[in-house]
Amino acid sequence: MQISIIVPLFNEEESLPELTAWINRVMVANNLTYEVILVDDGSKDNSWKVVEKLAAENNALKGIKFRRNYGKSAALNVGFKEAQGEVVITMDADLQDSPDEVPELYRMITVEGFDIVSGWKQKRFDPITKTIPTKLYNWATRAMTGIQLNDFNCGLKAYKNEVVKSVEVYGEMHRYIPVLAKRAGFSKIGEKIVQHQSRKYGTTKFGMERFLFGFLDLLSVTFMTKFAKRPMHLFGGLGVLSFFAGFCITLYLTIAKFAFEQFRMTERPIFYLGLLAIVVGVQLFLAGFLAELVSRSAADRNDYLIARTTRNFTL
């Protein structure tokens, strides 16, 4: 199979028939073998009934339904596990991503040899409440990760199959798959300007809380990228600096007390600052030591309860 298209969805019953028909037209016109994995992230509308109907009509369509809403990263993680295509493409279900981009994304992976190709919605049709936070988020991500992509949050991306099998996606980490992939050794990351369309059905699922959680996950992924295999370098380094500062303060007070003037140590506020620095230094060092001993990955991090699948899907 040449292409696996993974489509996470939540309350998108109106857009699914049009999206899947569009994908099929593009795949047939370009003579590409494909599968579409529709992951229903606990929709409250009739999305799953639509998925079942579409899968019954087209064997290339496969559906997975979560028992509750876990989030986009969970949907992608499950889709990645099941993807069989040589190239894996992700896109949103709201018709804002164009399936017409798929053949060129496929060519850039298979011919030009990219590990990842990320879409760039250079001209967006989103409300300003979404575009401004997105610009800030992209700037911060470039600065903290060193990966020069203009649109980390674009849902339209293409990956070599081995890339998606090598990364773990959870929380809001779907935004940082290029960062996780680079950490795993897939460093050839490209970008393609893609067409962006205004939402045709339903309402946006974007909220300010997702921007906040995304930023917190940026801090998390930055830490994991730099220190996951060596947490002592961070905690131990900070601990040594703090302990050294506290030691210097107490050394200065000791010399001053006996060489220049007589005073009680506890009368000087700086004494307590030095004592605090020493205690904090010891604690940070111990935290780094413990972090080296504790596994950073929970065994059940990506266990999701799947309610149903379509008949042509075998988990």
C-alpha cells in the first residue's frame, strides 16, 4: 500500500461524506493505492454512523471509535499504530485541508527523500483569535527547538511509515511530532505551502486552553529532547550551582567573622540566603539522581478504550 491517510474527527458528521469522496477522487486519478483511517474521538453527533456507512461502501475506509474524547494526539497515536502505507499522511476532517495536496506530499517523501513534510498554511482563513496565538506558538517553538517550520500546527503532514512507528504521541504532542521525530534520528524535515480553506460545516474546536496546554507540552518536549536520557545534567548542574553559591556565601561570612569583625552569623540576612541555596542545591542534586533511576514512561500512557471499529478493520 502506498498511502495511509489518518483523519482524527470529533463531531464532523456533515463534512465526512464530502471529504472521503474527495480523497477517493484524488487517489483514483493519480493511481495510488490507499487506506483512510477515520478515528472518531468520542463524537456526540452522528459521526460514527456516517463512518460505518462510508466504510461499508468503500473498503479503503476504516473506522475506529473511542469510547470517550481523548484528544487529537490519542487519535493520531492509534492511527499511526494501524497505518500500513509506505507514506502516512494526516489531515483534519473539517475540509480545511485539501486532499489535492496528497500526491505532491507523497512525491516529496518517496522521490525527494524527506522523512517528514509539514504543510504551511501561508494564507489562512481562521479567525484572529486563532491566528495570533498560532503565530506566537510557532515563533516560540522555532526558538526552543531549532526546527525552522512556519506552521507546526498544520494538520496536513506527510511521514515515512517508519517515522510514525518510532514516535509516541500523547497530550498535545501532535503539534511536536517533527521535534519528536528529529530526536529519534529523522532529521530531513521539509515544508510545503498548502491550500487552506475556510470551515464549511460546524464550528472550530480550538480554544485558548489548547494554546496553554500546547505551550506546556512545548516545555515538556524541549526537556525530553535535551535531558530525557540525562536528567542529572539538568538537575545536578543546577544543584551544583546552587550549592556552590551557598558555600561561597557561608565562606565569606566565616572569613568576615573571624578576620575582620565579630558578629553573630544569624544576624545577617545573607546567612539565610546562603543556607537556603545549599539546601536547594542538595535537593536538586537528589532530584537528578532519582530521575536517573525512575522510568520516564508510564506503561499505560497510550491505553485508550475503543468502543467499536468498522467491520473491515482488524485491531
